[in-house]
Amino acid sequence: MALLALLVASECPAFFYRPIETVSILSEYAALSDSEPPHTQVWKVVPEATPDGAARLRFFTEASAEQDPVCELELPPSGSPGEISLKRIGQTGEKTSTTGLLLAPGFPAPCDVLPVGETDEGRVYQEKSEAGGSVFIRRYLVSSAAISVPEATAKGWIRGEATGSSLIMVTAADENGRLAVRQLWPADGSWWLYEETPLRRSWLIQ
């Protein structure tokens, strides 16, 4: 099983956010009111290699896999510094980052990127955005912590049967300590097992 393979640590270096095959994700979204149940969406993340060796990830809903993607992420070649860019269909312009942190608050697709493998007890990252001729800066504290498989399973962060070594939870919080996004990673994996934002929870299902 793909999930089991991701959980087993290997001797190969981790190339985060660079799966070699299509990834399936189940996302659950918070209900708009107490009278409505949360709704779910299955996403297909299709990896592609660009001519210059960069990685492109195209996010499709399961029902529209033959149509245009909802968004596209482009990352520099593994091990190389460079720019991350996000194109969101229906929104003008690209969102870019050179720090390893790129967040899309409120966007439905699970396309947030964290600086996995580069943090420990905490490091502050800045995101800049422009609107109406003004520049806005948001700061996020990114930290990581080891999580055991039994703990992750008990908290519902892993679905299905899983064994393996300890995992890593990478968390980004805003200046007020509020959760922006967190992702649970196998130590040597290409994709996260669980992601959580204030509006969405997502699990790797394939």
C-alpha cells in the first residue's frame, strides 16, 4: 500500500512535495452552520517534470480529472534554491515565495507548502503581498515536532493500518499563535499524511 510505503523510513533523501505518481487526498471542510454536516472532496495531485528540472503539481477534483486543474504549484528542482509559484484558476496573478513557505488561506485545494526539514523549535517566516499599491507583510512561526505512529493514529491523523518510525508534524502559526496550517510527514516521504487548516482537514488516501 502507498500509505504504508510512505511511513517506512528509507535510506533515500526526502524530496518533499515531489511525488513520482498521482496522489489522492480526501479533504473534509467545516460546515457553514451547525445544521449542516461537513462536506468532503477527493483531490488528485498529478506530478509533472518541467524541461528545466522543476516539479509541477496539478490539483484536480476527482470529478473533473479530465478538465482544467483547480490550481498548479511549481517548485524548483530538488535540493536547489528557487521560487515556488502557485496559480489558482479563477484568480488573477501568481502567488510566489522564495522562503519555502507558501500559504493559500481559504483556498479549497490542499496546496499549502511548508519548509519541511528546515525547522526545529521555531523560525519566523515572512510572506509579502501587494494590494492597491500597498505591501502587506504577514509573519508565521514554523516549528516541527516528532510524533509517534500510535499517537497520530489515536488522534485520527492517519487513516487505516500503519506501522513505521516516528513522524514529523510541521506547524505554521500566525503572529497571534493561531493555526495557519500543519502537516504530518513521514521522515523520508514525498507527501504528507495529514494536513489541517482552520477550515479543512485532509488525509492521504493513496
